[in-house]
Amino acid sequence: MMKNKTIATLAGALLAASATAFAGGVPKDLPYPTSGNLTADQIAQQVYFVNHFYAMKNYAIVKKGRKITTLILKGKGEKPTTITLERYLNNDYPPDDPIKAQDLAIFRSGKLRGTGMLVTDYNDDNKSQSYMIWLPALRKIRRFAQPAHDDAWGGSDFTFGDVVLRKPKHETHELLGKETFNDCLGYMEIPKNQRGRYTRNLPGPACEHKGKEVYKLKSTTKFKNWWYDYRISYVDTKTFADYRTEYFKDGKKIKIIDRDWKDSPLDDPRALFWGYWYGKTLATGHETWAVIPEGVSVANGNFKRKLWSEQTLRKIKR
């Protein structure tokens, strides 16, 4: 029997790979602002709307030919490890349905090959999310309560709070003004002799966001004795894409998360695709890079609701 600690570690790795979060408390029909005079709280809500793809009925990152999303983990001075995955997020539930959104991640290579996870978020903001993991070695599904906010995601540079659990109400928000974003986003440099099947054709740093006007949003945690005191996010004033988030503790920058956002074919300016996520813990130099290749993102795909079910988990091939 697999011990609870081992299963919890696996759950962390799965969520890290899916890189998915649920807003919780932010309505799926949040309107696009008609005025540029927004409060810090309103900007924070718009950022959550974008990150959880509420402008879409569903969002998927699929396998297309040889193209597939790759999660890369690399310690300082170490060789990178990779996991590939597909991911399907469904927001298409009516207001009277207890379910708000569901997220399905299926892992196709690496040590998690053949594993799947289904996360369910509920309209009741006080109800915990539910987690179901298909463990191919056991041919069984395990269910878990939601993890702690500060738990690390299975070796990555993200916490559960960064990706799945943090809501606008968990922080106080302050608008520090507007400025021009004048930097390329972070990325992982991998020597040619350390590249493999899934890291052979990685992109360079995303620089197309340079020159865009951004809000500078300071978010201070309400949790006591927390791993960070506050974070600074650089948020596009038109799309509300958060290109960069810097975390600070005792006045010192300790971590960076960069997000490369791509346009989708939908009309809402907030309907964006992920290009990549990059994170780095400055004290250790450890890096995480989730790369979503061009052409694998799908908005409002023709998926049946039963895709997000235990039945799908049980059918995953190892």
C-alpha cells in the first residue's frame, strides 16, 4: 500500500505539471471594465479571471503531432528533468450547478506517465476543492482534500497557493501606479548536450511584451509568519495578463514567476492562451519552466462533459 506521504508528494507533482488554478470568489461572468479607473481589488479580480480562462467555456492544451506541453525542472548545476502532459479545463457549468469548474490533467511521459488528476472547484466559496488521482501502478483512484497554501508542488518553484488556492481575499491589494514593462520574460537555458526529445526545440525568452503599459500591483498576504510578505505583479492594462510576479520577504526579493501570454481567436481581450510559465527561487537557483507549444491550445473545443469524470481517469493508458 502506498503511504499517504508518498501519495501527497505525487499529488503535488501532478498539480505542478498542470499549472492550473481556480479563482474561487471571482464570478465567471465578470464584465470587462468600461473605465480605466480601477481599484487594486478590481484589478486583482480581473487577473484571476484571465488566469482561469473564464472568458472561455473550456480551454485545453492537447497533443498535436509531436507537439506537447512540457514541464521542465532544473536545480542549479543539475541536469533538467521533464514531464509531458495534456490538460483540459471546463468552465461550462450553469449558475445553479454546485460545480464551478473542473480541470483534468493527463501525463504522457516521465515518472508520472499514465497518471491523471481531476480537480473540482465548487460555486460555494467555503467548500474545499476535491482532488482525484489515478495511480496507474495501483490501478486505483485516490481522493484528497485540498493541500496547504505553502506546500511546494512536487519539486517545482511554485506553491499550491501560487497556482490553485490563493484567492483575492487572501491578500490586501494596493495599486502602485502604471509603468512601461521593459524586460524580456525569464526562461531556462539548457546546454545542447543536456537537451533531449522534449527539450530539443525550446523557445527563447519572450520579449514581445516589452513596451506594453502595465499596472504595478502590490499584494500583501493576510497570513501570519508567511513565506512571503508581499508580491508585486506587472499586469497588462488592456488584457489583465500578469506578465511577472516578484515575491518579497523582509524587503528582499526571493522568487520570480513569469508568464508568457498569447492571443486567442476569441473577441474578449482577456481570452488569452499560455505560451509558458517560468519560475525561479533566487536563494537556491532552482528553476521550473512549463512550455506550451504553439498550436496545442484550444478554446471552446467540442468536448463532452463526461470527459471530466472518473471514467476518463480509469481509461488512461500507461
